[in-house]
Amino acid sequence: MQLSSLKILPPHWPLTLVNGNKQPWGKKWQRNPYTLSEAIAVFKQGYVRLGGEKGSYQVKPLGIGILCGHNSKEFLFAIDCDGISAHRYLQQLGQLPPTVSFTSGRQGRCQYLYKLPSDKQIKSCKVTTAPGEVLEIRGSHHQSVLPPSPHPITGQYRWVNSPADFEVAIAPQWLFDWITEQTYKPSKPKNNRKPFHQNVSKLDTPSTTEEAAVALLDLIPSYYADDYDSWIKVGMALKSISPALLDAWDRWSRQSEKWKPGECAYKWGT
């Protein structure tokens, strides 16, 4: 990665170091971001040494990401339009101001960064806009890989609106209200959780199609992604329908703060 591509980033952004498959390096990376100066030093050196319970090890980061959530100046979040239908859905909600944005180069894929004052925040959420296409809001504990980091399919991320030319825009009130509405959860009485099979029984039906499975995911309460047994049952039910549903499981799992990059793929293959 060229150092000049890092120097255009705002110095207060918390950053992650990633491999060539968009996965962050480091244990508890959500709690241990890099400053811009630290990231530049790592790429000048060509490697970083990470520590663990069994000792340290050396890795070579290939790219960089931004850690969403609170930083020293604001609350920053990303809107990830994963498909043409996601863009249409977003446009129907309202008009957004120009802001820093970037793409992997895949059709219909683009991310937009917005900020809120430090006294405000939003929760992550997603809306399925078509089979296999999602509008995702990434808040705290989530990252978005930045250009010119490598992308496993297209080769490289690229800027649409670079931070050298654009500032991150303040999210309009209608967007804040819409996200808040999507993530609002009224308090639940104790022992009010329905039996798991009532929420996903249709996923275990042999006749369920991929499209139907993706739609059914939206009917499963997000708090099931926090429970390991429920999370695994959802994943294995999807796997029994089609091996192509791994991405759908991963997107659904991101609703939980326990989500870790690559964990769905690992469990899928075991």
C-alpha cells in the first residue's frame, strides 16, 4: 500500500489493519484501533508484531479499514449498499448530502460515510432489499475496508469521493430517525422469548428456496444472533438449503456485537 494513500485520511480516524480477504488483524481489534501515524509506521516497516497468550507473531497487513463508532470528534458510521436494489431503497428514503464514499468495483456496491455529533449514536442494522442484496448500517464495533486496500474479487477498493476532496457529511435528521426506528427494541418481559423452533422451523423445510430463506432471516429476532446455540442452528439450517447462503448468514450475524470476521465461514466448513 502506498503511503500517499494513507496521508489523505483524517488523522482522528481510528483504523484497522486487514489482510487480503478484508479481515482485521489482531485480537480484540474492535477495542484496539490504530491511529493514522501508527498505521503509517506499520506500512513503512512492512509488518506488525501482534501479541497473544501463546506469544507474539509477525504479520504483513495488506490493507486498512476504518473502525466505525465514536472517535475523538464524532460518531462515524457507514452505509453499505450491497446491490442495486439497496441504492434504490436508500434513494426512496430521502436525499443524502454528498460525502466520502468508496466501492469495491462490483456492480451496485458502494459505501458512504456519515457522522453524528458525539452526544448521538446509532446501532447497526440491515434491511434485505432483494434476494442476496442488503442495505446495511455499520455502527460501533464494525469496520469498513478503505481504498486502496485489496479486494478478493475485484482486486482493489477505490474512492468514489475521496477524503482529499470531500468531508464526511453530517447525517440528516431523517436518516437518524429511520435508523433509530429500525433498531428500536421495546423491553421484553422475562421469559418472553419464544421457542427457537417457532422462529426458524421453515428454514428446516426441504422445499425452502434460497430466496425464501433470505426472506425468513428477517423474521428471526436479531437477539438470536447473540446466543451461540441459536446462531449455529440458523447457520446450519441455511447450509442445509444451499452452500450459497453463507454470505446471508454472515450478514445476519453482524447484528450481534459478538460477530467476528471469518467466524461464520469457519463454522460453515466444520
